Amino acid sequence: NGVMARLDRKPDLIAYRSLSSLEEGRPARLLRPRVVAYGALLVVLAISFGALLASRVPMSLTVAHNREALFGRAADGRYGNAFTLRLENRDRRKHAYAVSVESSDVPFDLVAGQNPIPVAESGAVEARVFVMAPAGWIPEGPRTALRFILEPEDRSAPPIVRETHFLTPATAGKETHDAS
């Protein structure tokens, strides 16, 4: 503007304006509808990101049936299923996670090499576990609902529940009923 004044020309040669404001000669407005809409959208995105970050669970559990054998029978006649658990620790410090199973119908037993399972900071661990049905249990079908529960030993986060099924042969209940 100082250079433009020395040359006896109009000020504001370089400014933040639209073509229509230059042609019409009106001053530039900073609070235009598009600027307000983009600002509101940015605020909504920032709040959403903050809420997602605050609700982030610092652990993860993935449950998969063992691919080699979906079910088996122990020497004492009980049915068993082998599962592979993948535990992820998304926290910046080491945690130990307790794994348990529950079912509304059957008191299943969890057989694990190590429980609670330690997981390093920002690390993951795969663990193989067995779920055994009680002795004398007669399944009503080939699938029984089962839940794996993962919770940190220090109770620093809410437990995670993963639904799966305990599998038995389709003839499991019939064998016992036919024999009696």
C-alpha cells in the first residue's frame, strides 16, 4: 500500500478478495457462508476424533478355532475344542490379561498353558487354549454358544467379550441316548 500511495494509485492491489468483490468494488468479508461451514465441519471432526480417541479400548482379542481339529474327545470321554487367541496390547506399558470362558448352558473349563497372559507394550501374543466340556455332558446340537472374556489383571479397562461356538460331532448326543 505504501508503494501504491507513492505512485498515486488505489491501495490494496494485493488482498484476499474474490473476483466478484473486485468487480463490484465491495470490501472482502471474512465471515462468508462457506468459511463458516468449513469451520463448523472442522470443529465437528475435531470433537469426533477426540471422542473416538477417548473411547479407544487399549486391548484387543481375536478368537479362532484351531484349523487342524475342530473338536476332539479326551481320554475321560469329555469333548474339547482347541482355540487360538490373539491378544493385542495397545497401551504403552506391559499388561497381563486374564482369559476366561462362560456359557449360559454349560460350565466349560478353560485349559491354558499360562493364564493370565503377559503382553509387552504395543505388542501382540498368540495363545493356544483348550475348552473342555464337563464329564457326562450331552450336547443338544453340534454347536453350543460360548463366550471368551478378556480383562486386564489390573482392571485398567473394561473386559472384552467375544462370542463363538463350542463344536461337537452331530452324532454326539445321539450316541449317548442310543446307549441308554
